[in-house]
Amino acid sequence: MPILCETGGIEVYVPTVENPWTKEKVSHLYRRLGFGTSVSTIEAGLLLTPEELVDSLMDAAIALPIREEPDWAFWNFDDYTDFGEESSLQRDFLYKGFMSDMINNGFRDKMTLFWSNHFVTELQVYNCPSYMWQYYTLLQQNGLGNFKTFVEDIGLTPAMLAYLNGGENTATEPNENYGRELYELFTLGENNGYTQEDIVATARALSGYVNITTYCGTITFDDTQHDNDDKTIFGQTGNWGYQDVMNILFEQRSDEIAGHICSKLYTFFVSHELDQDIVDEMKITFLANDFEIEPVLRQLFKSEHFFDSDMIGVQVKSPMDLAISFVKQSEFTLNDEAMIGLAYLSSILGQVLFNPVDVAGWQGNHDWINASTLTGRWLTIDYYVFAIFENFPDDLQLLIENIVGEPANDPAFVTQKIVDYFIPNGLQTVDAYIEATDVFKWEVPQNYFDEGLWDLNWSTIPAQMAVLLSHISKIPAFQLY
């Protein structure tokens, strides 16, 4: 029997009169499985059942092709004419591509972002755009596939071999970095089912992937640099190599792996406060499906627990969630310059694409917020909103029409519709809505509202929307999703 808890169990959510399928729940799904979406998409989602909508989003993510390979995807240093200038352009291509993928692809590249913070590498450490391209495409390819295959593949990417010193791990000078992080961060979790002796033996078993002829070149296996003596890993002794490590790890520590990965998926997609009953149900599914990621996420996203009202608006937005969700919800004009600008602003707020803070990655949730980053978040939204106001004021006009959805001349009604669209659980007091309404009225004389003369066709609407959006962005609940 499924385990039930106060915030719903793992069983499939089926709407009822008491627990209906609402725009708020559709929005919640799009925010968590991507970065939000437009009014029209939310309304279309209401026409499907929750189960159908989850399936459609996941099926679309699985069917998406990988980005077209650039001609420099496997370049090494010898292929460059001017490494500094050309690699800089390639890094810009990578940043713009990742931003574009997250904005346009929703769930597939929300998963890419998740895995880039799990199997961490830092481009600034190895500085090879070709390595990053190969690593990035692997995240896209395997993000909803088999986790064991994912672990096997990621450890042999040049990016990982360079970042965690696997490319320096020889029989005579074993390097423990990758073996340690393989267990501590990537599969088991800190101090969970491994010893220092296991790490040392694993490093020896993983040795030999050191053959490289030029900077940014392919890294291949050299048998003469592999430790061919017996090693004991998790109590099993033999002349183990790379694939043996993977097989032993997943055979001997399957429960620990499932618990660690399901916990990370839960805290990323549902709540930073772990619900162990739900994670235990996810573990059962993960193990029953031989470490396939997709069935676990379908189960989680369709569950009563995921759609429970207490799970809505409880996560702190990452800088990327902040920037991209605002873009997706507003449907404002977004050119290449603006996209790079948003990536830059997000980096100032602590989330640099391709460069998490360290091998443990961004810790997320409240770690995203401090006095300086909170001010920076306000300025980021202001920068974007007022750039739209100056260059594309019609976008603000269209946004208010889409949100309100009907002719209206009551500023309080219009304000509440806009606020509730951008803040998952709305405002908590009547006074807070009154304050927002006063901001929205802007410089329009009160008598125009009193006499019913003002409406959504007034020329002041773009300015009114700009100041209201700026105000909304400074409400604490705006930082949650």
C-alpha cells in the first residue's frame, strides 16, 4: 500500500470537487518541470487531466533532439588559429545555447540544469569548449535515461577526467579525486556505505585514462598506466577496472544509490524539506526499473503529494528560475543580447552556467538569498522590465490583456489578477493588495478610476504595468515558486 502523509501520498492525483484541477496547479507543474509558461498554455493545460499533462510534457522532453553539433565540438588546441579569441566565442555560444534550451525546451533542459549541478564540472578549470560541449550533450542525452549508464558515461568524458584529475590517475601515482566524488556526491551520498579504503581501491581500478597528446585533446585509456593488481571494493576482491567498479557499485550499493538520487530529485523538484515516505516510494520504483530515471519522475509528478497546495510556492527560485520564469510568464520580446544579459545577471546573483561554485554544486534554496543577492534580484527584474518598457511597450499592453482576459476598469481587480499570476499563492493580506493597487494606479488621477473612465486600453497601461511588475518583484513571495 502507498504511504500516505499529511501532504498527500504517492498515488496519482485525480481531481475532485474538494481538490479541483486549477490554473494554480497547472502553473505549479510548469514552474517545476520547466521555468513557467504563458497564460494560453496554462489554459490549454486545464483541458487535459493532470496525468495526461505530465505525460505530454515528459514525452515531449524525451522526443527532443540534441542541439546541432558545432564544427568545433571535438577540437583540440592544434585546431585553433587564435585560441583566446576563438574559445571565447565558443564559450559565448555555449552560454547562449544553454539559455536558449532552457527557455525553449522546458523540462528537458530543466533536467540538464539539474544534472549539471549533480555531475559537476567547472569550465573555468579546464577551459576547453569542446570538452564542455561533449559533457553538455551527454547531460541532455542521458538526463531521463538510465542512471547506471549515465554514471558509466560521465566518468569518461574529457570534462570529468580533466576536472577531477582522472586524466592524472596512474598505477604509480593514483589520484583519489574522482573515486571520492563518485561515491560522496554522484552516487551514494556523504559517508553513506563506503570507506576510505574503498576510495583508494576504486582510484586504482579507475587508473589508466591518461593518454592525451595535446591540450583539449581526446583522453584515452593506456593499459600500461593501469593498476593491474587486485583491489578490494565493497568487500569484493579482483583485478578490477573501470566497468567492474560500476558493476560492483550498483550491485552492492543499489539501495544507497536509489536513496541518494531520489532525495536529490525530490528536493530539486518538490521541496527542500525532505518527505522520507515519498522518497522511499520513489526508491522502490527506481530499483524496480533498474535505475531508469523516467518512471520515477512520472510517478512523482503525477502524485497527490506533488500537487498538494502545501507544495506550491515553497522553493526559493534560483537565479535562473528567477530570470527565465519571468521571461516565460511575461512572453516579452527576447533577443540574443537580452538572453546573454540575463545569463550575465544570473551569474552576478551566484549562478554561473557551466561553473557551479565547487564540486558539491550550488546548494540552492535559502543559500540563494542574502542581502546583496536580494537587492540584485530586484535590480535584475527592474533592468529587464524597464528595458521592455523603453523598447517594446506593446509587450506590456499584450501581457495585461492576456492575464486579465476580459475588459476591465477596476484597478483592484486587475491588480489582483496580475499579482496572483506572478506569485504562486498570492498575497496574504488585504492591505498588501491595496498597496499593490495603489502602485498600479501610478500617476492616473483617482477620478478616472472613480468615474469608470479608465480601462485596459489607456495609453498609460505600459507604464502602469512596468511599475507594478517592479513592485511585485520586491514582494518576498515573488522569490518562491
